[in-house]
Amino acid sequence: MSHSPDLPTPAEGQVLPFGRQADPAEEARRWVVRIDAGELSAAERQQLKDWLARDPAHARLLDEHALIWAAAGQARFPEAPAQPAPARAARPRRPWLWASAVGGLAGACLLLVLMLRQPWAEAPPERQFAANHATPVGQQQVLLLPDGSRTELNAASSLGVVYGESRRRVVLERGVGLFEVAKDKSRPFEVVAGHTVVRAVGTRFLVQRHRDGSVEVTVYEGVVELRKAAKAEGEPDAQPLRLGAGQVALDQLRQTQLSLASPAELERKLAWQQGRIVFDNSSLGLALEEVNRYSAEPIELADPTLQDLRISGAFATRDVAVFLRSLEQGFGLKVKLQDQRWRISRI
């Protein structure tokens, strides 16, 4: 495996300083980066095993960040123009992904993570299944998973998938996904979305990651369990929250709000499957989050006080212009295209 140009090549027997008091998510990211840089020494392998053994949440975090790393490998960057003399073109950076966002390295990193978790590995590497899927603005995708489960991704969404012998896991990295889970009591199905884990055996439910970090779960059939993805070291596990058909949970970092959706609301949440967006007394902030999935030019509020303006109406996803005109005519707002972005303000 090649080394990332941003990382030093570890010397034999070197032990990297992954501190015990560091944030577990940050430690998981650093382990994924280290694995991608090259083969671990014997001391580092033992250190990784010790870190995994300290808290069951560490293994979950390692899985999640390996998926994010693998998803970065599908990014396409423009090729650098030809130069008279050979030179290494600078690779685009992401907040922590650095320069290893290359397909082969990312896939190998995910495989190594699965192999290194030997006491926790659920199957030999050749029996694991891993994949990543993303939808661009304005397009949706139906995914058929290896077990017969079905996922519908709304526009501007991305999903990572890892299946093993004893569990099925997907990570909703952004956007909206509708999951129809094939029954398999021996392998629970988990959707990880930020700090939220939704667990089911055979059911149908919708998961949406909002821009503010909250996660909304709507159950259409069966029962799901909702819990936090990770806890602080030494903190006891919280009791999972069970949701039945028709229930909605808005899971925020410090609290979870429960409600019972009406049949009309349940239908409205899936209107995107028919190419429609329906708002019923929705805040303008959340409405723009939905409409931006279908707008070639991002729409933003020039006036933050408009965030909580309540709107209602139905719009075709292919005709964002109708939505923008309704804001002008129905609410007396000003909509202006500036620097390839729609900006909404008061007149």
C-alpha cells in the first residue's frame, strides 16, 4: 500500500501517540488515516486492539469513519493541466481526509480496518460486502442491497454500505433515505446517521439528516430502535427508544422529540418519490433545505430573520422557479440571482 504524501512513513516498532483522553471520534479518524498510510507495526497493532477493547463504541466509530474515508475515494477532481516539467499536482483537501481521497487507497483502508478488528470481525474479508452510493442534485436512486433490502436515496444524498455475517450496516452521510428492510433476525439492520443509530430487523422507515445535525426518523411499517451512535468513555449506555408505525423522532444531540404523524403527513414526507415537494406550515429554512436538493443554483437566505417564516404549498421538483415566484408573489419577498446563487431577502 502506498503512503499518503501528507503522512510520515512510520519506523518499525513506532507507536503513534493516540491519547486515551482524546475524543473517540477523532481517535477513530486518526486510526483510519494511519492504516491508510502503510502497514502497522506489531506495537501499533496491539495499541489498536487495546483501543478497540476499551469501549464497544470504538469499533462502531472505526466502522463509520472507514466508510466516510471510502466514500471520499469516489470523488472526482479535475485533472491538472499539462506542465513542461513533471510536477506533483496539489490534491484538493477536505477537513480531515487529506490527500488520501483516492479510490484504491480508500477501499484498501476499509478492508484493513475490517481485518485488523480480528476479535470483532464478523467474517473473512472475502465474505464482507462494502459499497458507496451518492445522488447528485436533482436525481434520485433506488438501491437493491445483497440481502434483498431496498433503499431509495433522495437527491443530494450519499450512503455507505457494509455487510458482515452478524449484522447489516449502512451510514447515511447526508440527505434522505427510505429503507425497506428484508427480515433476518440473525442480522439486525442498522442505519447510522451522525450521532443516531436506527436498528431494525424487517421494517420500512425514512431517515433524514438535517443541515443542523439533527436526524429525523419516520416509521412506516414495523418497529425500529433508536439510540446514540457513541457515548463518552465511562458513560452508561442509554436505553434504546422504540418507535412504531406512524411515529416520528427528531433526534438532536441532547434531546429527542417524539410525535405521531397523520396519514397526510406520512404521505407528504414521501412526495419526492412522485417528483413533488409538499409543505404544510413548514419553516422557510427547512423548505429551502428540501428545494436545494433540486436547484442547480443554491438558494440561501440573505435575511436570517426569514428562517422561521411559515409556508404551505406543493411544487414540482423539476420546476424550482415556481417555488421562487411564489415567495415573491405570496410573501412579498425579493429573490435575486447573484454569483450563481439565489438570495432571498425582504423588499
